[in-house]
Amino acid sequence: MKMRVRPLAAVVLSAAALTLAACSSDGTTPEDLAKITQEPPRMVNVQAKGATSPECSRMREMVTNVTTIALKADGGIVEQTDFDRAFSASAVTGIPADAMVYVDAIKPIAQELVGKDVAAATEVMTKWTHPFTDLTNASIQICR
């Protein structure tokens, strides 16, 4: 059986992999992410906290949860619990204040994906790339 990877899923997985790598080392840059997304690097304005910082851990968890939403959207199976896991008050506790602008930018798009079938989710996902890239780049910077 041949497995097909959708282009959106490939970009999301690549960006998430870079973010997770950034939290364990300081070698990943927004420019590395730009090579995968084939877009110029998007600059974010957040303060570095360090790879072992609690803020890095919270951002890593945020990006993981948001990536899960994107992957499930690719199959039309995003549920309210997925959204709540990423954006509840407890989920955003510990996210640095300067990164919340990037969380707030992707949050309404993620909410829109809840309950959408594949066709409707694909339409919503046209708004996803820049906020997701910004969130990912913020995570990379925080984890430096």
C-alpha cells in the first residue's frame, strides 16, 4: 500500500520538526524554515529564553498542539478538544507575553477548523501559512 503525503502536511511536519530541533539545540534558524516553506524568512519580535527554559518548553508544546490541529485539518477531523488543548487558559500559561501576538494570530483560524470537513478545512487553511510560520519562528527564537 502506497502512502500519500499531502503538501500541506509535509510543510507542517517539516516546520514542526525544525521547531522541536530548535528547542534541543541552537542551530536552527528562521532561514532554515524558509528553505522548507520556500518563502523568505518572516521576522518575529520575541526575546530568546534558552533551549532549556520553561518558556521554550511551553512554546514547543504550543507548536506541537497547533501542528496537530493542522494535520487533523488535512483529514477534516479537528475537534473542539484539539482546539482547547492548544488554546485553553492552562495551555497558554507560561507562553512569553511577546509571543502571545503570534498565538493570538493563529487562534481564530484554528477555531474555524473545528468540525470542518476536508473541503471546508482546505479553504480555511489558505489563511494558515503566515501565522503558523510566525508562531514557529517565535518558538525557534525563544528556544535560543
